[in-house]
Amino acid sequence: MTKNATGSMQEEKLSIEDQRRLDLSVNDCRVFVEALVNPRPVNDRLCDTVRRHREATGV
């Protein structure tokens, strides 16, 4: 790895680490937790999309 690539990777890591914190309102926190605890059911369109992707990629 070149010196520039290493420096670039370190800069990316710092940038990602800087983005770990979210400042949410009380309502945002409530909505976020509710979505985790009671997620919406997957609809037919998403199921079809996943099926087609798996068929196309062989996953």
C-alpha cells in the first residue's frame, strides 16, 4: 500500500467515526425504537424484488 492510500484510509476511518452519533429528538427516539421493536411486515413487492435478485445473482 502506498503512503497516500494509507493516509486516505485513515482519513476515511476518522470521517466514519465522526458520524457515529445521532442527535435525535424525543419523538425521533420513540419512532426509531418502535420501528426496531415492531417492524412493518415485508410487502409483496419487496419479496418479489429479493427473489429476483437472488435468482439473478445465484445467492
